[in-house]
Amino acid sequence: MLYSSTRSMALAFVPARTSLHPTFPLVSRPSSPQTIRTHCAVFASQKSTASNPVEITFPTPDEAASMGIRDWPQTFHATSWTESVSEGQIATRYVLSGTGRVNIDYFDDNARQSQRKEGISPGTLVEVDGEATLNWEVDGDDGMIILTPGFEEQGKLALVLGCFVVFCAWLLAGSGGF
């Protein structure tokens, strides 16, 4: 069902605080799963939502909890950044705090197929299936906290692990353990 007017669509959205973080500012979110599907269909590009490689949704706090979003690792970004998704991969990003925009360039066989620019705010879930480039723009000085289902910055993880091993060796050497 598509809304016949902007007014009726506006009535379908209700302000809500999320239990993920009690200090979230009030933002408009779809009030039901049916509204979420309708919202995505209204704002989707020429392709249907089912075949659309890019989905932007606004899960309710209960839906977010059932997805395990609260347990996902977080990354803080103070400024704009770019990330790439390889063919065959799925990128899932949840905006915990901050506002801005994401510009998504989607590719098929190395040829750009579509481009979307969407405003994002706390509670936004961005899913991209396939080869794409995501350019994130951060509004304001507070930065943005993004949650992902897995830790995707292995270089930083290896650096922290290496520093931890060196620190433990230093502790053992200092205590006469060697």
C-alpha cells in the first residue's frame, strides 16, 4: 500500500526514544513493520525492494534487540569516511549516534548501476549486498558511532593484540619471570 499523500505518510511516523540508548534525541521512526516496508518502497530506487541491493530501514528497539545489534562492535568516526564492499559481501551498518548522510554507489560488473544519497540518524540500519562504495558524511562536531555485526578492522585488532603481547612480556620481564 502506498500512501496517497504526504500528510498520511507523516501520520504513520511517530517519535520514539529507543531503549538502545536512553539519551537518543527524538527522531521519527516507522511505527510498525508494515510501515517500514512501505517506507522503504516509497524511497527505494527504480528497482523493487526485494531486488534492491541497498536497503535502508529503521528497526524498532525490539527488532534491533532481536537482531543482536546491542552486542555489535562499534566504531567512532569524527569526520567523513569512505568504505568499499566487495562483490559477494554484505555490509550491514547501524547508526547508534550522530547524524549525516551516506552516498552509496552500487556497481555490477564494475559498471556503476545506481547511486543513492540518504540522510541518516540514530536508529538507521543500512544494508548493502554486493560491490559498492559508501561515502559517509558526518554532521556536526559530535561525530557518529556505527555498529557492525563483526569487527571489520583487522589491522587495528592485530595492532592492539601485538601491543598486548608486548605489554605482557614487559610485565613478565619486569617481575623477574624470564
